[in-house]
Amino acid sequence: MTLPERPPAADTTLVARMARGDRTALVELMARYRTTAYAVAYAILVNPEDTESVVSEAFDDLWQRAQGPDPDGNSVHDRLTSVIHSLAQRRIEARAS
């Protein structure tokens, strides 16, 4: 007999744990959203190195902002997507100049 798997923590619970300095909560969110984050960034940048950098920066931003509430009440997915779009756009503008 196997024990049932423990259900994954809700994103809001993980963000609350991050706000208390729990880096394992960030690791859980990264495992949950890394593939999606990479796909969004790569669709914009079409460059693996820039994509990796932007995804890393986006998760760093998520960690830094966990200390306070999202003023727009966005989900973790929406926050990451928004940050990725902003970072990718800056990256594109920097390339153009």
C-alpha cells in the first residue's frame, strides 16, 4: 500500500513562505513554472542564452517582490509573464541600440 501524494502547495502559500525567506518555496515555484516561463521568453527572444537570463531574472524578481503583495493582485503566472515580457522587451531594445 502506498500513501497518497501530498497535494502541491497553492501558489499563494508558496509566495507567503518566500516572504518569510523560505528558498525551497521558490524552488517549488520554479519547478512549477520554469517550462512556461522559458516558452514565453523564448517566443519573444528566440535566443537560448537571452531566454535563460530573462527567466532567471524573472524568478529573482519574484523572490524580491515576495516581501510585499502584488499591487494588481496578479497570480504568480501573470506576474512572471508580465516580468518576462518587460525584461525581454528591454533586451530587444538593448540589442537594437
